[in-house]
Amino acid sequence: MLKESVIGLTGLAAGRSRYLRAMAAMSQLAALYAAGSLGDLQATHQRGARILTRLCRRNGGFWVKAAQFFSCRPDVLPREYIEAFQELQNDAQPVPFSAVAKVLSRAWGKDWREQFVWVQEQPVAVASIAQVHRARMKDGREVAIKVRLPKVKRLFEQDARVFRALSALAAPRFREFDLRQAFEQLLTMTAIELDFRNEAANMRRFSRLQHHPRIRIPELVEPLCNERILVTSWEGETRLRDYLDEHRDQAADLLGVLLTSYLQQVTRFGVYQADPHPGNFLVNSEGQVVILDFGAIGILTPDEVRRYSRLLYGLMGFEGAVDIGELFVQAGFRGGSPETLKALALFVLTDRMRQQGPVAAMGELMERFREERISIPDSYIGISRVLITLGGFLMSYDVPFDWTPPEQRPLVASAPAD
């Protein structure tokens, strides 16, 4: 396997600066951990995190997306890497509209502009694989045009081989978790996201659910959607974070609506938007929270919904007198006895929850499981990643994470936005 990894890296690195940088960074990491094996592990992690953050920023594209993905994975990486990767949450750079126009011409024909009154060439949002432009169609509808960046799919396919080789090389250094499995999860998720037909299907599925009345899902403009382009109704450009920065008195209300929705998605629907990045939420004039970006959704079986709901609410005290360790075992956690799982959970939740709140405690618990080499089900990792990310958003506005089950929450009246 090591020979295969080296061959894969060597072949892909030829003439490609970002792969050469990756190889150099891996050499630096190997030397760093070899030298620091008997020293201060925390300081070693900090230096290693700076090396990888610098690499991802310089390589851009999928490398930034990978850092964003792992910034919400305390089950995989030490805290020092998590904190460093969070610096890249908003690090994507736009491409010129001339390049975007070529994608539109190939998809819609050279006369594609005839369908629109105007198209705003400056993007309103930029991510690692796509950017969004506002436009008005000749029938009067305002729309958001999400376009896959030119060459991003080809570059991803090249990068995927490099990441597999890198994970094989790095796996022996990080034995407390399955690095290769984590990379495969990321690669699979990204491959699905690159085909916007999957996102369109996710939006149709998500829109059919009975959401909280103050949750809004954009509408598809079906005839204009294809593998590389997704066109939806324009829902405004007031990002929820920007709005709350100016109206902090409404943070508890609006973020309460958002939290209720996600708990409903996870514990009732079994279908949830799997990327609750703050940039994926808007607030409209009717006081609704608009959820964007359905490239990645989580899907749970009815049995998983039942088991994870019991576990989450058991941890927060809503399940009465239950054995927390047994709930972990029933939820598919492996590698420790129920007594060990219970002891770890109670230690973290009783100590850290008082100091940092339930979301930070959940992240700490995942980290402890990683250190103890306890296997965590992939589907639970997806849920915890969502709740930890969402919880960080709430904490930034001093809004407590209220775990009250959705069916026990009153519906909040609409609060129009200014």
C-alpha cells in the first residue's frame, strides 16, 4: 500500500505545483512528529495544523473544502487542527464571469442571455466548487444561478487520487482514528455535490416535508437546471449572520426557529441539510429563515431516527431513567463496554456542560471517543457535525442550545425583518 501511495503521488505531482506542495507538507509533518514524539504533543499539533492550513489555502478548491469538512470533525482530528481549519470557512475566491458565461453557453446555447432581462456578473456568493449570480428572467422572476466552477470536476478527480495516497501515508501516524475512512466519506460527498442534479433532487425531497412555518426552501426553476447549473427562486441577499449583527435582539427568535427546524429534521424527518454553514442561511422580509445549499443531505433510516433521537435526548435528560451507556451501544458505537461509554459520557457532560454548554460538551465527547478508539457510526458523525456547527453559530450570539424536542416547542409567530 505504501508503494502504491508513493507511485500515485509521484505520477500526479509531475508538473503540478499543488501536488508538489502536498508532498513537501507531508515531509514536514513526518519530520515534525518524529522530532516531537517525546515532547509537547499539543505544540506539535499546533505546528502541524499551521502547515496543513497553509497548504490548503495555497492549493485552494477542494483542498479548502477538505479543511472546512474536517474543521467540524473532532472525532477525527485533534482540537488544534479543528481550530486552525476554521480559519478557512470563508476562503473561496471568485472566477471571472467570462469563464462562467462559457459554462452557461455550453449548457443553454449561445443565445442564453435572451432568456434574461439582466444577469449580475459580480457573484453574490462564492464557494469552493461553485458561485452564485443573481438574475431577472423575462417573465419577471428573479432567480439565483448557481454555476459549477470551470475545471473543478477534473481537478477534483485528480485531487481525489492524491488525497487517497496522502491518507494512506498519514494513516500510520494517526492510529487513533480511521483517516482513510474519513477521506473516503469526504470524497464521496463531494462527488455527489459536483452533480447539481443530485442537489435538485434533494431540494424536491426536502421541500415535500412539513417544515416549521418560518422555514423557507427556494423553488427550483426546473427547465434551466442540469449537471453544472442550478437555478432557483431568488430569496434575497440578507444573510442571517449579517442581519443578526445589526439586530442582536432578534437572535434568540430567529436562531430558535433554525434550531427547532434542525432538531425536527434529525429526530422526526430523518432527512437533514448536512451543511449548516452560517453562509447558507438568509432571513427574508416575512421573518422566515431561508435554508440554502442542498448539495449534501443526511438520510437516516427509521431505526436510526429512533435510536439517535433516544441517545441525543437521553444525553440531555429527556428520556427519563435510562442507561446512557446502553443507548450508545444500541446506537451502534463499538470498541467499548456500556460501562466505559457511560463513564466517558457522564464525565464530559457533567463537567464540560456546566462550563461550556451542551454543544461544546458534545464536541469534547467525540474527541474523547476518538482518543479511546471507540468506533462511531458514520450516520451519527454526520448528525454531530451538523449540531456542533449549528451550536457554534448559536454561541456566537449568546443563544443557548435548547434541546427541547420539536413536538414540545410552541410555534413562534412571524417576526418581520426590517
